[in-house]
Amino acid sequence: MKYILLIFSIIFSFASDKPAYRVFDLKGKEVSYEAILKKAKKADVILFGELHDNPIAHWLELELTRDLFEQSKGNIILGAEMFETDNQLLLNEYMSGAIEQKNFEKEARIWPNYKTDYKPLVKFAKENNTGFVATNIPRRYASMVFNQGLSSLNSLSERAKAFLPPLPIEVDLNLPGYKALLEMAGGVNFPHAQAVKDASMGYYISQNLLKKGHFIHFNGSYHSDNFEGISWYILKEKPKTKIMTISVVTQNNISSIDEENKGKADFVICVPERMTRTY
């Protein structure tokens, strides 16, 4: 009788709990955080697709970085959508101690939520000398594509083109993600503007892969969901790259994964819709 009461007590305690997140694999089966870490150790690239204002995503990004750093004996490198390629020099100067933090943060066009969400990652990279790669196309050039079309990049100076992936940038509008943007916008400029960001991130990740180690990249989930976007461009450059993807989503009920979120990534992290936001 006592054993039965104990079982009911355990079941009730789990049922009344309020988990901050649950993890589901590619098939929609619930797994643990340890499953993410185990697969990450076998990947060349981890694309951590976040929701930019989600505190659970940012916490897990830092935790995965710390754990993978420890288990790979420091053989990791970080990179992020949140830094544009023309700020790589600033990042390098800050990492090396050549410039002060205040100068870096003033000049690097950091995101409004940098201090709470991305600064801990930059700090970790600096303290542990992992390196940090600015992977995103400068926003002024993405705006050019949105307003003037993909061919407008050809008019840039050679100095400007140094901040881009090699031209011409191939865009496959048959990929479901870009196809949806095309149908939504009614013109190619919108999906092309998205694609140049993916192409930039994919190219600069592929150019900074470690021979033995892991590249952890932080980006909006829409840039890597459904194994498109960044993944497509990495594999175009380096076809044998082992890529693991993560996607963070919110759901009203996280006891199981919603059908629409199944298969978005190797691992889908479901967070309650009512979770507080960072901005």
C-alpha cells in the first residue's frame, strides 16, 4: 500500500510541475538535454536556432557552449547571426584585449538585447579564447537586395565585396522556405534578401570549421529550420560537413510536440507560450 501511494505521489508531483522546456527529437519523441549534447559531440556544426527574445533559448545556448567546451577539451569556435562580417575586426580586437569593452559595444552595432542575451556568449569566448566569428551580411547590403534586387551586389566595390560570400550568390527558390516567402511577398527580392543572409552565414561558417572540433552558431530558427537556409549553403561549400540543428518554439502545451513543429530540426525545444521575454 505504501509503495502504491509513493507511485501516485511521484506521478502527481510530475503532473503538477511547470517545466520551463521540453526537448523532442526529429521523430517527435521526448528526449533529454543529454541527447542534444551527445549528438553535438559528433557534429562539425551545431546550428542553434533561437527565438531572439526567449530567455530559455539563451540560457541553453550558454549551457551547451559550456558543456561542449568541457567535453571537447576546448575545441570549439562560436559564431552568430547577431554580428555582421564588417565587425569581425572589432570582435577580434576585443577578444585579444586590444580595445576595451565600451569601445567594442559602442562601435559594433550590437543588438538591443546584447547585454542580457549575447554578451554572456561573447564573454565566454573571450575568457576561454575560443574565437568568435561574425557571420551575417552587413544589413545595408541585405537592404540593397531587398530594395534593388540580387544583382545590385555586383555594383559594390571590391572592398565592400570582401564582406560578402563569393558572388554570384545562388538562390534556390524551390526550397520550401524561400518558396513560401516568394508567395507571401509576390516578388523575388524578399526571399533573395533572406537568402543572402543565409548564404553569408553558411559561407563564413564553412570557412572557419575546425579540423577537430565544433562550430556552434547562434541564429534565428527560421535561418536553419527544416534543414534549409544556412545548412544548404554550408553543404554547398563543404558537402561532408556533419550538421546538427536545434529549433526553439513556443507552444501553449509542451507535454507533447505540436504537429506543425515536428521535424523542424534534429531537436526541437518547446517552451511555454507564456514564458517571459527578454524584450
